[in-house]
Amino acid sequence: MKSNTQFWLVSSLAVASLCSSLTACAPLLVGGAMVGGSMMAVDRRTSGAQVEDEGIELRGAIRLNDALGARSHLNITSYNRQVLLTGEVPNDKDRQLAEQIVGKVENVRGIVNELAVSGNSSLTQRSSDTIITGRIKAAFVDAKDLSANTFKVVTERGTTYLMGRVTQAEATRATEIARSVSGVQKVVRIFEYLSDDEVRNLLVPPAKPDTATRAP
């Protein structure tokens, strides 16, 4: 029996997928990390990096759509300025062109090109991928030994991509969880590895400046 957390996350993502399918938009999707509020407080990226990732995704999406949107299904996801490209393009020339376009976007420091040369995936496949992503996120939330907001999860044609700034132990644990989720055919890790000390340092809040004034 699924937990309430799993039910809520999977249902929400499924509804979001259905809503997006009913709008008249180009077949280009943006990874889009939520910026602001509590998400920024627990994210291991700096607030500046989170804003940069949003900008990379938006600028990259616009440029890709202008060049390839009419004939391709493209997803762009940025985490700490590392960009993941997923989806489908009709030929290898377009695959290389997409990477070149994104490589010229300001602040991009690396690209993982996972675009497939094939026909565009069906709405059924994309909905299934969305549900799989929701199940994995819910499983991360339920896991007591992981911080769910440390990870970004993308699923394309049954292959799940995991991104984040994590320790080796966290990477192994997250991979085990993702592989156990129904529908996952393969897990690809795109992690930036941190030591335990680096993670602990990220959790320490910066010291507040001494604003007390001395009496004359």
C-alpha cells in the first residue's frame, strides 16, 4: 500500500502531465527547478547557482525551440550549471546542433547529451515517465537516510537520470531506490560528488555579523 506522500506526489505529477498535454505549446520541455522559499534553504547549490540554472533552462529552451522545436522533442535540465539534454531528434546532425546551441548559453559549464535519434515519444510514454519520476521522488521522501531535495530526477523512455551534489553513499542509496521503482529500465547518474565534511559544512549556517554597538 502506497504512503500518503507517494500518492500525493505521483498524483500531482500525473495531473501536471495531463494539463501540459492539453495546452498548445511546442514539444519542448524545461527541467525547471523550483527557486525560493524552503527549497533554496535545503538545496546544496548556492542560491546564485539555482538562479543561474533557471536562466540556463529558459534561455536554452527558447533557443532550442527556435532551431529544432518543430521537428524534435527536447528536454533541458540544468543542475549547478551542468546541463542534461534528453528527448528525441530525427538525425545525428540535429543531436549535435542541440548540444552546440546549449553550449553557447551563458553560465553552462558542461553538457550531458542523452538525446536519442528516433521518432518523438508518444504522449503515453511521456505520461508514464512523469509517473515514474513521481514514484522515485516519493520514495526519496520516504527514505529516512536521504534528503529528497538534494536530488533532481528526470525520466525519459524509462531511463531515469539522477542529478545532484551528493556523497558516494548517498549516490549508491539513491540509485538502489530508483532501480527498485516499477517502470525504471535503467538509472544514469550525473552527480557532483562531495565528501562528508563538505556536506556538513554546507549545513552550517553562515555566522551573523556582530551588529551590536558600543556605548560611547
